[in-house]
Amino acid sequence: MSQSTGTLKQRLGRHGVWDVALRAEDPARRGEQEDAAAELEELDFGAIWLGGNSTAANATPLIEATHHITVGTSIQSVWQRDAATTAADFARLESSQPGRFLLGLGVSHGPRVEGYHRPYSAMVDYLDALDKAGVPVGRRVLAALGPKMLQLAGDRAAGAIPYLVTPEHTAQAREILGQGPLLAPEFKVVLEQNPTRAREIARAYLARYLELPNYTDNFLRLGFDESDVANGGSDRLIDAVFAWGDDDRIRRRVHAFHEAGADHVALQVVTEETGRTIPREQWRRLALLLR
């Protein structure tokens, strides 16, 4: 493990928060988002991960409102912004807030990108351009699911930030990456003890992802079958990719990722209002149960 990767792992700690509402671009919400970021830092989360095709511009106000927490994109699509612009954005933020931003990149999904083709090659070309522009390898991570992209994340970035995965995937990813690179999977949490209600909330949120072949193909590689990814997801799939239940059960589920080889787990609280409201009360509960 390089010194820079080791330092990154130390900075991120064991847990962070993944949220899409913190990257919303409505100026009227800016103060609320900044206050929420400051509280996440006080709660001792090591990172904020911004969903929804975020960029350095989305990270900047949160970094300026905090003191030390890392803010990363999870992810910025390589189709959304060219590498030269991304490198300039990175340099601008780095000059004012050195060491605080982590560039998370991904290839998005065919159904969401016009002209989507050869995603692996597109990522390689993008990383080549970032190299030429001086964006450090140790300050970028890849949203890798399959073996080739995971290997690339270990070779050309600080590591991988897989989304919508299981501890079994984490174990496989660690084997591919080796011990050095960062492995920081995202994991969804529903703070609900009633099984029927918890699965109802989870299934409503998961449905959008089951329309995307990158995720369904990954589930099939992990041993799920076609029935698991149909009709909003089987109970078996829901229970694998969401933590729900009492504090002990949720704590065990999160710990399973660390046991499988994760350095850091990006926790996404899922509620009926995910994406529309900032779940600060749930983050407080999560921070308490993880202590």
C-alpha cells in the first residue's frame, strides 16, 4: 500500500454518508445542505459521497462549510464532462481547499447516455487525459463493478467505490484489487424494524436500478437469478443489498462489508423521501449505532 493510499484510507475512516440531496443545485437549499454537511463532520463520518452525476462544483460549498471531512463524487459520469474541464475543476478546488476533494468517476449506464459505447475504453481514455492534465492518481476512484473495471481502479486510480453491492462482491473485489487500493462500497440502510414496511420502502427505491443492465448483470454474476431482479426485486435481493431491522442487525450488516475487505463503507439512508429531503435525524441514529 502506497503512503498516499494509506493516508487516504486513514482520512476516510470506516464510515461515510452517501446522499443525493446534498448535491441538489437549488440555491434556496444551499444553507440547509451546508448545515447538514457540518453536522456529518461533527458526527465523525469520514466522508460525504455525492450521488446524482455530481461534480467538483457540487462538492465545493460542502467543503467550504466544513473543516476536514472528505467530499467525493459518486459519481461523475465520464460522458457528462470532458476530462479537460474536470481537470480544471479539480485544480481550482485543490488550490483553495487542498486535499479535501476525491474525484469519483464512472461510466454510467447505456439507457441513460446517448451514444453509449465501449465504456471500458472510454474510461481508459478519460484517465489518460487526466494523467496528462496532472490530476493525481491517488485523488480519483472508480465506480467499478466488473472484474476489468475493478482491475483498472487498482491500476489507474486510488481504488474502487462500487455501488449497490453485497459483502460477497466486496470479497471478490478485494481479491482483484489486492490489499493496497481503497475499497469503499456503498450500502443502503432502512431504519425500520418491521420487515414488511422495510422491504416496501427498499423495493420502491430499488426498482429504478433494476432497469439498468450494469446492476442486474452484476447481481447475476453474484449468484442471483432472473426472478430475483424482476418485479422490484425479490426479498432475497432486498435483504442482500439493504440493511434493515434493529440496531444490532444493521450494525452486523455493515460490519460484514468490513469483514469482506472494505476499508470504508458509504452508507445511504433510504426513506420514502430519499432525494427530496435530507435525512439528518436518521444520520444521527446511524452514527450512534455505529459507535
